[in-house]
Amino acid sequence: MKKTFFLIIILFSIVNCYCQKAKDYFDKGLLKIDQQDFHGAIADLNKAIEISPKYAEAYFFRGKSKAKLQDFQGNIADLSIAIEINSQYAEAYYYRGLTKSSLQDYQGAIADYNMAIEINPQHAEAYLQRGLSKSFLKDDQGGIKDYSKAIEINPKNTDAYYCRGLTKAYLQDYQGAIEDYSKAIENSYRYAEAYNNRGLAKASLKDGIGAIADYNIAIKINPEYAEAYFNRGNSKNYLQDYRGAIADYSKAIELNPEDTNIYIGRASAEEILRDYQGAIADYSKLIELNPKDTNIYFKRGLVKILLGQKDSGCLDLSKAGELGREDAYEAIKELCN
């Protein structure tokens, strides 16, 4: 009897020893995650799993580390094992949903967020992310419903207000969007994107002055915010401040020289101010960026003809027609022959 008792004690001690070793490696792995050493974290978590193959948390954090290293399939595999070990692991479902969403598997992501919410009905972030996935699938009302639930659970959920605002703006409920962006700003006053998008909603309601005020703040928060300069340029254009618009478009181009929309806006303002050489330069850059754009050849051709560059302008009109713009040939008959 004594012998059996001592054997039990020894076995219990061995199990405890192995568990402690697994926990030690696990703790080391977490420390390395905090230090952004994801390769090192994975090595330690591997050892924890080797010692304790049913260590769900080790799989979970190893999966998160793999995601940081862009190994998304490895991330999904580890989170799936964690769920297999612990079917009530809400965070594992949630993070697997995030990865599926990043891989554009929105239906799969929604299924995982559903499970996270079923296990933890107060999981505000799961509602938020499920709303985003629904929005990507064009279920805008479903998205709004989820964002609203996230806000109900956590009234300080800035991103939920912002995303709901984006969806309302997409649905042309600009006043509702403004209210949501304002709430997001109230919760996070340095939210440059919320100011920028509130400006867009105001511009859609023809409040150019209010829009510019919001773009000003967005730019003050982030002086490298190309989109805010572009949007402010559009509002100045709308208010017929063409020189101010050109200055903003020029700054936006400096920050983002590959965005064709900015060149189009600047060229439009230049044409109004009769800076035809500037407009031609912008149209030429647009053709460089997109050689198949029939509209740009057409516009450049018309401006060149205005400047007396008839041969070159007519060749641009011919190119527009060649690329499929039928009214280019009508313009050629009228202006080139």
C-alpha cells in the first residue's frame, strides 16, 4: 500500500514538473511576443506544445505570432487546434475570423465571429468585425446592426461609430454619417480619418465651408494626409477657389504621385484658370499612369487645339477614337478638317 502511494506521489510530481516546464516556455514566449520577437516566441511556444500537446493557449499565441509573420495559413491551423482542444475558446474563434477576413474569406470570418458571440454575447469587437465582414459582402443593413450592437455594449467604441458612419455615408445618409463621425471624434479627438470623412459627408450636403474646416483639422493632425489635401482641393474647387484648389492638389500629388484622381482635379482647375500648359502637363502625366484612358487623350487633344497645337491635338483625338471613344471622331470632323 505504501509503495503504491509513493508511486502516485512520484507520478504526480513528474506531471507537475512537466506542466511547470511547459508553463515556463509559454511565459518566455509571451515575453518575446511583447518584445516583438515573433520567431523567438514561436520557438518557445513550440517547446511548450511539445511538452504539453493539449496546451490550447500555447497554440493560440503561436498562431497569433505566425500572423505577425504573415503566415496566415499557419495561424489558422494553430487557432483551429486551440478550438479543437477548447471548443469554448471565444478569442480563438475571434482571431481566426480576423485572419479569414484579411484573406477575404468573409463568409468564413462571419461563421467564426458568430461562434465568438455565441460563447461571449458581450464581445463588442466580434460584433464590430462581423459588421465589417457583412459590409464587405454588401450587407450594409446587417453591418449597421452589428456596429450598433458593438456601441450598445461599449459606448466608447470609436471604431464602431466610425464604421457605422462610413456605411451610412455609402447609403447616402450623410446626416446620420456626420453624427457618427462626430461621436467617434468625441471619443478620440485626434481621429484624422473621422474628420476627413465627416468633411466628405458635409461636402455631399453642399456644406463646402464646413467640409474645409474638417479637412483643416485632419491635416493638422496628420500633415502627410494626401487624401485630406485632395478632398480640401475638391471643396475649394466647388467654392470656385481654383488657385487654392491647385495648391492643395499639388500637395496631395507630392504626397501621393500615383493617384490619378488628383491630377484630374488639378487639370480641371488649371483649365478654368486658362493655364492650358499646366493642364496639358497633368493630362500627359495621367496618360503615363494610364495609357488606355480614352477620356484623357480626348481632353488633352481639346486643350492642345485651344493652344493652337492643332496637329498634336488632333492626333490625341484620333488616339481617343482608336481606344473606343466614338464622339472623338465627331470632334475630329469639327475641329481638325
